[in-house]
Amino acid sequence: MRTATVKRITGETQIELTLNLDGSGKCEVENPIGFFDHMLKAFCKHGLFDLSGSIKGDLNVDQHHTIEDTGITLGECFKKALGNCAGIYRSGFFIYPMDESLAQAAVDFGGRPFLVCNADLSGIPLVSSSSPENAAASFQTDCFEDFWQGFVNGACCNLHIDVTRGRSDHHKMEAAFKACAKAVRTAVQIDERQNGAIPSTKGVITV
């Protein structure tokens, strides 16, 4: 099984995640941010990844440290689980519609981290009407890109995210998470025609 566990303990966050690349889409992560939990569950469901663990951070400051560090930790899980990337497709692409929103994602686990993110978000936080004073009930939309920047840094992959249309920030971000999940799922799948070869003319995938 292609699995990995990564712990990230800093003065700002305490995060531990266990990833199974060949799972069934289960996400059992203790996540203090409601909308972010919704996004991670969508990512796992549509990528067929199993993810478990816990996320804690200094939400008394804001959500940036917690969300970015989760991205880093998840990316490191992918890097660790993939090892030398032998036999995988390596790259993937998907376009995902969600109501009025349309997002596309392209990823390459080629060893070099680079993010292009054009999400066209409003920058206005999503706030739960039930408890607007509660940091866990809201989501800072400017942290969307922070999460994916952390992910590509941890995974050492290229990732291009483009939201080409949409009205709702919720729908834009959810479409993007699902597009990324599908693209990543394709990229990390085993390609039987590779016969276990490293998918690079260099013969090695390295930073």
C-alpha cells in the first residue's frame, strides 16, 4: 500500500496526517474550520484518497498558519507516499463544473514546486450566519491559494488552477478542489505500460 504519515509541529500549528493514495475516499480528520473540512472531504472523495489525522492551529491569530501548514503537510504526505514516483502517470488534468462555476486543474509530480492560481475570488471571508463570531464557522478566502502553495511546496509538484467562471466563492473553491482531486488522482495512478519505470527522460525525479 502507498501510504504515508507526516507530523508538522511548530509554535503555530500541530498537524498530523496519514494518507493512503489507493483508498476509497474516506476523510477522518479533526479539522477546526468547517468549510476547510468540507473541502478536504471533497478532495478525498473525488480523488479516492483516504486521509486521517488532526489539525490544530493558532486560530486566535487567523486561519493562515493552520491552512497553509495543512497544505504543506498534505503535500509532504503525497511526496512520501509516492517515493521515487516509479510507474505513475505523473501528470493529470481535469475540468470540473459546479453549477455556475467552472474550474480546471493540471498537475505534474515532476519534482519542482510551482503554483499558478487564478481563482478570481472576492477576498471576502465566508461566514456562517449561525455564529459569525466563531473563527471555526468562517473561512478566509485569501487562504485558498495559501493552502495550494503549501501543497505544491510539500509535494514538489507543478499545479495550475484556473477558475474560468462563477459567481459564488463557495462554488468556485469547491469546483477547484474537486478538479485538483481528479487531476491528482490521475497523476498518481499506476500506469501499467510504464512497467515500474521512472516517468522522466532524466531517469530520476528530483527537485
